[in-house]
Amino acid sequence: MKSPEKIQGFLFYPFIFVSFVLPYTIKKHPMEDLLTYRYATPSTLRKKENSEELFLSKYSEIQKNTDAPCFFWGNILNPFIMARCLITLSNIVKSSFNLSPFQLALLKDPIATAGNGCVRFEGFSHCAGVYARVDVLPDGLDGDFLENGTTNVDFNQPMLTALGRINRSEKVLLSIGQKEVGLHTEGNKVIERKVPLPTKWIKGLSTVQIYLSHAEKLHTFTKIQTQQLFRGIPRGQVKSDYYLILRGNTPVFTPVKSTNAICIGGLHRLRLLEPLIPYIDKMQVFPHPTMQSTTWQLYFGDIRFSFSLSRDSWRGFSGEGAALESLIEEVSDEWIDALDKYAYANQAFNPTIFAIKENIAFKDIDTLTGRLAAMGLLGYDLDENQFFYRRLPFKPERILSLNPRMKGANKLIEDRKVHIIRNEKGRTEARVEGSGVRHTVIFDKGLERCTCEWYSKYQGERGPCKHVLAVKKMILEK
């Protein structure tokens, strides 16, 4: 690999990239870790002549230094649809499919990103098994992008009420900046409280973007086809797998598996999209190659709503381990910082095209991309077939704490519990010492096996176990 300073296309100038750390604390909660941020000002909705301006407080633990007063300022050309999408997004964030009512009381709110000509709002269900994103595309915006950045926002009931009052003829101006996000419209005064950012969301963001980058479009349905399809969703909680198939030109859900069918676990979760179906132009379906997720994209002209489901309703994207492979090989902080700055300056990149252009091995660029995704800094746009950049409150050294299997693999190596028995002719055999037992790890012709309980239960579907990770890393270090 070439040194970072010699890579062509890294647009460092005339930009000056400086990062700094603001105070933060980590709170332990029985269910998950939370990163709690101190905001400089509360969120407010201010009365101004015949309109009201909503300013949502923002915080970033690490951010690029900029003198720009705001990231984006301009009119939303289809505010009614944007409001409907944001209300649906908020309902998704409030939902859960495997948590108790007590746990549901600890709700989190969406994050907003302005950059590359788009405004994006995204979030997870509380169980992290459903991911949703609202993209207001360039043709839906009439304004200026002065800088790019990401903001944490509150969607409390006063905010949802204000969104619910937006009509088709109303003018709405949106601003997203370093210190505030404003929704300029008619409505009542709202004061929003600052919110903690769940580390579960960072883990979920890394996995879902990797799944999205491997997904391929399989179906495009008209509005009528989509309405017919959603009418076929069974009522109540669906515990068994369902399959999306075509009968002639009609899409249907069926519990019977067939060739070329798309497998969907927890089909009832799709009902979260029902309020938006009357307004769509079309819907496209993007399954993961091994059905680890399915993504449903709704199109409303210049606004797009992406909705991803994990393999089963009890599985959260935060525990899938899709980013673990990219963490095996050590990567210098200089390289991570260089690609981070490139993504920040350009706001989007396609890893394959970038690797060819810069003469970087595909394996190396995949590792670098995986590192940025593991930090939550990359999202994926299915229509553009490329990653987009988001700036989140995150430190690189926190990667291992968010990936306990990799942390466990490192500990096994440090304690000298990994013993390579054979490594030749495409076959590797190793013994890894566990708690009162010795596990056998075998790599043979691209297949990986381990005798541990994790592998026996998931068969590699939720990422490699710590024993497999440890053996892979041991081989690389030799």
C-alpha cells in the first residue's frame, strides 16, 4: 500500500482538517451502554412573525473544524411527504420486537446528516432489528450546502404534533448546522431535550451498511402492486418465516418456500410502513445474498424512504458481527485518518472504483472501508451504489469495546491459547483453549468450522466466533 500522503484524489486542500474532543461521559445501563452528551443549548421552537422556527440542539464528540454557520439552509419542496416520512421514522424508533415495556420507555431519536446534496434522517427500532432512513434528494431541496455534518436530534411529542400539522401547500424551510437544526413552519413552540446516543446504534449502523453494500435489487413494484402486497400481511405477530414470490405479475407473501423466493423473518414488522403506502410512486426490494436482511425502498419523487429488516425479529443488527472480518488485519491510524478525510471532503465514494483509481488492493480498501463503517462513519446508498459519509460522536479506540468477539480473540492470542496445528494446501487446523474445553477450528476450501457453541448455534450466519477470529489473526501475524 502507498503511504497516505501519496494517494492521488485525497482532497486535503484548501480544507484544513482539525479534530478536537469535547467532554463526554459513559453511563452504564443494565440493557446497554449509553454515550451521554452535554449540549450547549436546549432545542427550542421560536415564534417569528407568521411562522415558527424549530432549533434542535446538536453535539459531536469529535468533529471537523469549520467556520460555516450551518451545514444546510433551504426550502423543502415536498414538506408534506417529508413530514409523513419523519413521523413514520419516529414510530420505528419507538418500536421494538423483543424488548419489555420497561425497556421501551428508554427511547432514542433519529440522527440527521447534511452532505453531498442530500439531507438524511435515520434511526433504528429500539431492538435494533429495524433500520430506517429518510433521504430528501437534491431535487427536493432549494437551498445551499455550506458545509457537511451530522446532528443528533429529538423527536418528542410536540415535534411530532408540529410535523403532523404540515399540509401540502405549506412552505417549510429546514436548516441543519453546527449548533442547531431548524424547521421553519407554522406551529406551536416546542423545546426539545438533549438525548444520549446508544452505542447499540453505532454497532447497528456498521452492520446494516455492510449488508446494504452487498444487497441487489430484485423487484420493482408499482403503487397498486405494493398496496395489494401489504394487504396480504397476516395480522398479529408472525413467528414463522414468510417468502415474497411472484404469481404472474402479482407479488404475494406466502409461508411456503420456493425457488427465487425472498425469505423474510418477522414479516409483521413491515406494517410500520403502512401509513406511507398510499403516497408512494413505487417500491423496490433489495435482499441480501444470503437473506441476512431485506431492504424495502419507497419512492415519493424527490424523497426516498429506506427500510431494512434483520433476518429475524429477535435479531438486532447490532449483534450480527458483519464488520468483524474487517477488524482482523491491523490498519495504521494514518490510513484510517486519510480515508476518513477523503470521505469527509468528498462525502461519497465507491470502494471498488476508488481502489482501481488509487491502485490499492481490493482487500486493503475493504478493510479500510470496514473500519470506517465500524465507527459508524459510513452509510450506504443503494440507488447510487456508493457509501455516503456521516460524522458521528465516536472515537476510533472504542471499536474493540463495541465488538466483544474481536476483543475476546485478541485476549486468546495474548494468553497464548491459540495453537496452529496445520496450515498448508488450503487447509488450516487449529486448537483454541476455552473454559475447561479445547475447541477445534478448521478452514478448508473457503469453509470455516468451529466446535464451539456459538458456531453450532448460528453456523456462521451472525459473523465468526472469537475462536475463528483468533486463528485468522494468528495466521496473518505469522
